[in-house]
Amino acid sequence: MYFERTNNAKIVMIVLGVLFTLLTFIFYGISNFGELIHYGIADRLMRKIDTVVFFIFAVLSFAASIVLHFIMKDAQDELDAMAAQISREIEKAKQAK
């Protein structure tokens, strides 16, 4: 397979996305984020900021893994098409001789 590193990077991004999602839920639970949403109470502000930051990192990690998957798939299709075209050209050259 041509894209082992890309596939490994995709898996790492998925794992990071899961990790950041878990951290988002953990920090959401300990930060009383609902108070900020409903009442505007801003105690434990750093934990609330951590919740938002981890959520953003989780979304970006999942998005990056999806983008890497589609880039890898598209590049593989392109390489397969080029290999097929080269094979056809070689066969044409053999038949012309």
C-alpha cells in the first residue's frame, strides 16, 4: 500500500479526536458549564475555556481524519488510473511492433 503513513496519520487523528471528546465530557462535568450558559456565572472560567478548546480540537481532529481519508482515496484512484493507462500504452506499443 502506498499510503501507510497517511493511513497511520488518519488513525492518530481519530484517536486524538476520541481523546479530546472524552476530555470535553470530563471538563464539561467538572466545570459547571450549564451555569455559564443559563445564568452567566463565570466561576471556574479556565475549566469552561478548556471545555470549549477540547471540543474544538476534537472537531478539528475528526475533520482532519476525514479529509486525510478522502485525499488518500482520491490519490489511490488517480494512481490506479495512471497505472491502467500506462499498461494500455505498453500493450499498444507491443501490438504495433
